[in-house]
Amino acid sequence: MITAFVHIKTDTSSIPESAQQIAAIEGISEVYSVTGDWDLIAIAKVNKHEDLADVIADRLSKVPAVVHTTTHIAFRSYSKEDLDEAFSMGFDG
């Protein structure tokens, strides 16, 4: 599974509508409205790198109020649940 974080700048008058449209895209698991330099952050989860082009470039970027995006692809995931599961299976970190 490939995970990417997409920082999204939108027309500020359409943030909720843009978030809903982006959340409806297959391959987008979550969309957050955030403070700071970006209006939204979406999490894309796809099976292969080629699918990112379809989800981000061909769909998300074409949502009418989306002005700019920057995508960060995750190398690894670290979470309390992952660590707890690894230790319960006997792995030594």
C-alpha cells in the first residue's frame, strides 16, 4: 500500500465543498481542514505508484476550487498500533 499526503490550497470560499469532493475520490481515505499555509490535507492510499497519478493529478487536482497541491509520499509508517502489534508478535524493534 502506498500512502501519500497531499497539501491542498483552495479557493477559500469553497473549502468545505472542495473537501467533500476530494473525500469522494476513490483512493482518498481522509481529508482534513487545517490551519497554516494549506487549506486541506488529504491522505491518498493506493496499491501502486502509478495509481497516484490517477488519484492526484487526474482527479484531485481537477476539483474546480483546487488552486495548488504538493504531494509527499510516505516511506514508512510509525504508529502506536503498529509498534504494539510488532511487539506482541515477538519482534525486537
